Amino acid sequence: MAEKKLLTPMMEQYLNIKREHKDCLLFFRLGDFYELFYDDAKVASSLLEIALTSRQKVPMCGVPYHAADAYIAKLLKNGFKVAICEQVEDPKKTKGIVRREVVKILTPGTALEIDWEEKKENAYLVSFIINDGKWGLAYLDLASGRLKVIEETNSDLKSLKDEFFKLSPREAVFPQSNQTDAEGIINEIEGAPPLVTALEDWIFEAAHARNCLLEHFGGATLHGFGLEDKPLAIAVAGALIYYLNELRKDALNLVKSVSVIQCREFMVLDATTVKNLELVRNLRDGGKKGSLLDIIDFTLTPMGGRLLRSWLLRPLMKVEEINQRLECVEELVNSPIERYNLREKLKEIHDIERLTARISLEIAHPRDLVALKKSLMSLPLLRESVTLFSSPFLTQMAEKWDDAQDIVQLINEALLEEPAFLLTEGGIIKDGYHPELDELRKISRSGKEFISQLEKKERERSKISSLKVRFNKVFGYYIEVTKPNLHLVPPDYIRKQTLVNAERFITSELKDYETKVLHAEEKIAELEYKLFLELRQKVARFEDRLKKIGETIALLDGLASLAECASQKNYRRPVVNDSDRLWIKKGRHPIVEVLNAEPFIPNDCFLDRDDHQLVILTGPNMGGKSTYLRQVALICVLAQMGSFVPAEEAEIGVIDRIFTRIGAMDFLSIG
């Protein structure tokens, strides 16, 4: 870098800020651009495929501030932190260099500002600790605000790797003393690696972590969260809260709850099984297409898609819960017209979860609030659809339904249907919402009318029939009088310009009006900005209601998706019980039957603990042995997630674990 004496004041400012954020790519605001300098510029220009230039031998590149989100998303996806440095003073009112500050640091696990391409995947931030073979894991999707923890004292490190694999987090923190083990866990993740941060060990100490949790959630004990006898769960949850507080304090208010996940309540699916059964990603290129999730996902909302994915990766173990889902799915399958109408209304709903989080964080744009309004407008008709069903679970859902029409009215009264994207340029608030704004707009829009009225008035007053009132960008508003009529000019006219054949004048009235008009647009933009912030704060007060609505919509969408899948693909309801039987009649492989052009030949399977404990499966290469093995496993997974299955009949005695390993190059879906 250049010597300090050669630096401009602005570059001195940049370097001082950069020293405090060495681990981040610094987006430094200069007018309408975010600029990056030195090594940051070299990294960003390569990844973002934008031009790398230089000024005074300083490498630099930049992106427009209004289009920055797409560029930031690409950097975050590649595991970088991004510090946003804004101008915190008005350049018009500042002498010398404008003061700048880092207003937020965006990371892959905390950047709610960014619209990710994978809208149906959770953006998890995780924290974990390993201690004498025992481990604790906390994971959080900020959009939902649900912090969940797992503590395992009777399992090996492999089970931690399995959980990490299923979560596929965007970001992970752990104690420095766990660095070696952490690298082994993270290296097994497929796809883009998470951003990792090794924190000092004291952050995970029980007393410190407990204090972080108590301070955040309030109260004198953690008994209500089921954490008191789980020191490793406390350690990871407290460390995650601490990390979030240090990195992005404004996001802490989104974390409303913490709950303990008991692994024994779900079927055990280790990383090898998830991978080889192609539950969420195919073996060929690691993409979603061709996976079981791709085949069964008929969800219409991002929230529903995320919930369906979690159901698939955590099949249930309790027969009562499984059959509750199956009962809802069955009624939806048997009501095709009602299901169609319900799903048509779901199509109109945006990502309420993430929109609510953005509003609460005060980062939502006007269009976010309009998207929320349009989503909520569908709720009354959706409620009517839900009331048509009689299963206890759906009936209970209808009874607790929140139409949220008061929130719709609040937004609808204020915002235009298609507001401007930028907050500072007006074009956001409706006419009739605020008297002062209406008056300013009247002034701004009435220039021609004012000129006509003033011209008529001044002609009558001066008796000059040829008098003209005009406007141009150089001189503003003026009155033009031809030279033969100068003797009729009233005494209050002030000469502004002399032409060959005429003189131009202004009056105090004209000057006042000019000031009003010239500043009206600026005042309109300022007032609209203020009114929008007030509206956003009002809507943020309904955060808890909106999150519950989002959860309800996700649940409804997930159930309707399973029903739509069953209807389109001829799946049948399985019998799920606590028996020791596994009976499948004319079962089909859910992926192969869809992706292969040839008709699939169904197969039976029967196992129990008495006379049929084992199947010896033989046959030639490419004869279908792997397909059969996977088919049975996938039918069991589908049944216990609450889905209908690709079979004529099926009875599934609850299964606690599936083991599978198929040859790494065995791509069944493509033959």
C-alpha cells in the first residue's frame, strides 16, 4: 500500500476502517457506488467478473449501490464476510470529507437482506462443541427465529457429522480447541463450504454461555427451555447468541425461542444414507434435480418447501404423529376440487417468514411490504378453504386462523401498488394518506396551472396584454415584458435579465412559489421516506402474529404438497403402526419410475421378526438389486414423514434407522 503521506484523506479514512475489519471484504460507499480497493478489489473482481481498474496505482473495482445485493450474495455464497461502509453524513451539508462508518457486517448465516437462489433451503448458522467424545450442536435460521439445540452424550463423532451433513449450514462457529475435528466435519460437506469461525474457548464455557442465554431470553433459570441438565447444549446455544450479538446485534431480537431436539424422536438417517438414497441431492452432480425431494416437492411457498425438506430429513418415530399427518393428506387427496382451490390461493403467498424478519430488522423495502400485503390478502379465502375439511388437525388450524386484515388495511392505506424500489427518491406513498404530502404534490404538479393563473392576474393588474410568465432551468420562473410596455411595469417587479426586445422580472410571490416548487420534490422524497419508516415500525409490532401465520401457511402447504404428489403419482396411504412387520405390495422406486422412460416393474417385500428376518437378494449386474434395496428404504422414509407411498399396499412397523451403501457410481435414475 502507498505510504501514508501520499494518501488522500479519503484513502486514509478507508484504510483506518479496513484495519478494523481485516476479515471482511469492505464495500466502501462513494456516491452511487460501493468501491473495493487493494486486495479486496482483486478478490471481488475475479469472483464477480467485473472490471479491475486502478487509480494512482491502487487496484479498485465497484458495483452500483442499488444493485449491490446480487453481487454480495455471490461473495457470501463463496464463504466471505462483507462489511457495508456507508456515508453517515449528507455530502451537501458537509465541508471536507464525508464521515463513513461500517453499518453492518453480512455473513452467509445472517444476511437476511439477500435473496438467495435456494429459497426452499434454510440458511443455517450453526455452533458446535466436542468434549471427550460428547458433543453439542445449535442451529438457527434467522428468518424463523427458532434456535434449536442437540446434545449427545452416548454417541460418537460420526453422529455429529451426520447432523452437520443434513443441515448443510451456511456458516459455522466452534471453539478454537476443536479446530482439527471441525475441519474433518466441514470437509465432508458437499457443495459450497460454509463460512467457519473459530472462537476463543471461554465463549463456550458453561457459566458464560448460561449468562448469555439468560440475558437474552430473560428469567433466572433455563428450566423452561429444558436446558438445565444439558451443559453442552447450553454452551453451543450461548456461544451462538454471543456471536450474533458481536456480529449483528440488531438481529438478536429475531431469536424468540430455544428448543431441545431429541434425536430418538426421529428415524436415524446418517450422511451416507442421505447421500446414497438421494434424498435431497442426486449422486451425479449434487443438484436437487433427480432427488427424492425433487420428485415429491409440490410446495408453492418457500416456507412450505423448507418445511417439507425438514420432514424428509427427519422422518417421525411416533405412530400418532405420523398418522395425524397421513389423515390430513388422505382428506386432501380425497378432495381434489377443494385441494385445487386451496393450492391456487397458496400461489399468491410470498415468503412471509423472511419478509417479517426483514421488517423487524428495519431493512425491508416498500416492495417487501407490498408483497406481505398481497400474501395476507389471500388469508380469508384460504381460511374458507380450510374450513371445508374435517380432519381434527385441519379443523384446529381453521379455529386458530388469523386473517390479519388489519395489517393489510394498514399497508394498503399507505403504499402504492407498485412503489419505487429506492427509499430516498419518492414514489412510495399513496395520495390522500398524509395532508402535508398531498399539499407538496399539489405544488409540484401545478406548475402549468400556476403560470396560467399568475399570467392572467398580472396582465389584468399591469394592463400589459402581451405579458408572459415562463420557466426555464437556468433562470427559473420569470415575467417577461416587451420593451414598448416597460412604462406599465408595476413598482414591485424586480429586474432579472435584459434581452434585446424585452425585460425579464420576478416578484416576491413568484420567488416564493419558485422556492416551493424547486424544493417540493426534495421535501416529498424526505417526507415519503419518513412516512415509510413509520409504517414499517407499525407493521413490525405484529412480528409474532406474522411468524405464526408463516408457520401455519408452511404447514398447510407441506400437507397439500404431499397430497398433490400422491394424487399425481398414484401413491397410496400406508398403514403405519408399532408392529414388527414390513409389508409392501407392488412397490415402486419413486425416482426411477419418474425419470426412466420404460415402465417400472413393481416388486413386493415382506419382513418380520419371526420367520422373515432376512432377504438374500441375488441377480446379475444391472438386474435391479440396488433399485430394489433403495425402493424399500425410500418407501419407509416416505411413510414415516407422513406421505403416501408408491405401492398398492404397505404396512410399515416403525423403523428407527436405515443403513445403506450403494456403489458410488451407481446412478439408478439414469439407468
